[in-house]
Amino acid sequence: MMAMALHPDKQRAGHEELDRVLGRLRLPVIADRSSLPYVDALIKETMRWHPALPLGIARCTAEDDSYNGYFIPKGTIVMPNVWATAFAPNNKYPPKDFIPERYLDTSCPELDPSAWAFGFGRRVCPGKALGENSVFILIASILASFDIAVRPGEILEPDFELNLVSYPKPFACNITPRSPEHGEMVASRASQCQS
């Protein structure tokens, strides 16, 4: 929500792609994901722009190891620095800027956040595929249905809790249906879920 309110041009590009692929009054399904590369890039950039677990989940080494000349004894607690991975220097795209197009640019490949957002190696989340699909459906459905904007006359400054889990501090924005028909579609879907 915050990223879309702060970047209406990126939101508009997502709306245009969704309208082109889905038509104006259909919500996305998982099968649409491959036809929505810009929306997929928006999701990746949202995950990269501000990782929810900036230090990942602590691990304990099962055996002696070494990394870049450092000896790591068995039993050492290791914290993966997800933040450093997400903000790795890039010659073309500044890491602090919200630029979904970085995931569409084949001349300057960027590491897909799903490679680290759901854990690493043998300890990757067993629900990774479900999580990726759920995030896609949630974000694509919200984007297909609503306009998200900074309130008129207000300034939205990104501000996040800095804990083990990082999330936006409460903020205000306007969330409105993209059209009366979109509002009816959302109301209809909500009433189906309640019954």
C-alpha cells in the first residue's frame, strides 16, 4: 500500500497491464501470473525495497565452516543479512529507489527476492510456493481493484518499525475502487466469502 501510494506512476503501469490482460472487471488468478510481468516485478520490488525480515532467521552451523577467510566453528549462530542482499550495489539502479523495472531489464540482472525472502538452502520455507502464490493473488487483486494514493495536501514519509520483523508504522492513505464497477466487483466477492 505504501509503495503504491508513494509511486503512482508504477501503480498506473500495473493498472494498465492488468487491464490489458484481464479486461476491466475480472480479478487475477494464479494462471495469469506469467502474463503479468510488470505486476510480478512490482511484487519483487516491494519485497526487495523493504525486506520484512532484514536479518532473516538465525541459523546454527552444523559443522566447522569457513567464509571469505573467516573460520566459523560448529555451533555458531549465524544471522543472514537479507538487508545487505536486498541493497547490494547495482551499477544501473540505485538500491534505495523503488524501481520494479530492474526485474524486467535483462542487461542488468537482479537477484529475485524469492531466492532469499522465504529462507535459504535446506531451511527454505516449505510453504514457499504457497506463499508466493498468495502474495501474487493478494497484491494483484488489490492493484486490479483499487487506486491507492497519498491523501491530498499530505506528505507520506516511509517509516518502518526496526525489529526482527520490519513493517510500516501506521500511515494514512486513500484507497478507493478504480470505478463503480470495481467497487461492485469487490463487494460481490466479499459477500461470497461471507456466505
